[in-house]
Amino acid sequence: MRYLVISDIHANLEAYDTVMDAARPLGWDRVVLLGDLVGYGADPNLVIERVRALAPHALIRGNHDKVGAGIESADSFNTVARSAIKWTHDTLTPENRAWLASLPAGPRVIDDVFEVCHGTPYDEDAYVFDDLDALRSLHAAKRPLCLFGHTHVQVAYSLTRNQFAVETTTPARPFELALAEGSRYLVNPGSVGQPRDGDPRAGFAIVDAQANTVTIFRVPYPVAEAQARIIAEGLPEILAERLGVGR
């Protein structure tokens, strides 16, 4: 079984379509989404409709999904994010807003090998910002492999006999991580539509349950088109600018 894992699309239709095109020749059986379909980007309805048509094997909510659907306030968001999510809420169709509100919280166990969450296995909204956050998440996970999103930073951590390591020390992509028996792994596939690690390319991953590997990919997408859509919809210009630098 091969799983396509994508996270943090953030209503960036150009990035989403590019990722799906890039993933098609790689081959996958099921798709798993780690949340934040909306927020920041200019096409929340089209992204939701594309995702719904996929009939994902697993899909959990992100914090922007909750606020965009109106089931949580935007009090924790900064001014730019609050402006964008208000626009998102008002732009969503009633049907898509209700569907978004119905998304389940993570974590979710997928099989004997891996589980998924948006933030961490112990709190769907917590961030993995440093090694201590990663270690806590590794210990909290119920499966040897946990995939997470939220930070928009593509990274992989491992824990083997109490030896902690960051596996993604090389910038080379694709990067294949072989899963060793007895070890635990925490992997962020990167953000499809809002990378924040200095690389503007969209990120995603393939989990191969038979080969016991996770491979993370980056793919360039038409950033200028996504930027133009943001400007055309009257969203804050900084949201367009940051796409170009991956920050």
C-alpha cells in the first residue's frame, strides 16, 4: 500500500494541482491529508471541491479549517491571518463551510505502522518547533511513524534506542527515509501551499507500507499565478509576497 500524504494546502489551487500532477506518475493507492485546506490562499472553494472529489482515505482538520468554518474564533491569529480567514469564511459556500466544520480532529491511526496529526499527537494545535517538541511527540505517538503538518517545514526526526536524530540534514529532494524496526519517526511532508522553510516549492510525501519507506518531495509550481489570484481577491499583499520566498 502506497499513501500520498499532503498537508497545509491553504487554498493554493496552483500548488495543489501541481502536487497532484507530480504525484500521479509516482503511483499511490490512498491519499491522506493532514489539515489546513483553507486560509491565506485565494481558492478555498475550489480546493475543497478537489479534495472532496478525491475521497481521501483519511482527512483531519487544521486550525485554519476550524476558524474558517466558524467553529473556533480567530483570536489566536495575527492580523494578516485574521483578515485572510475572515475573507475565507465569507467566501466559502454554505455547503463547503458545513463540510469543513465536520472534519474530525487528529490524531488518527491509519494502520499498524503510522498515524497522522495536524500539530502533534498530544494536541492538534501545538507546534513542533524544536527538538524537545519533537521528542515529546515521538513519545506520545501510538505508532512507529507519525506524520504531522502545521509548521510548514519539511523535516524528519527519529528516535532509536534513546538516540534522537534529525534525518533531513541534506537539502536533496526527493529524500527517502528507510524505517528501521524498533525505531520511531516523526515526519512533516511540508506544506503544499504555504512553505515556510525558505524553499518556495510545494512539499508532499509518499509512505510505502510494503517497502517501509517515507519519501519527501518538493516540486516547483506557478507561484506567480497563485500570487496574482491573492492580489485579485483583495487579500493582504504580504500573503502573495511570502509565497515567492517560502517564508
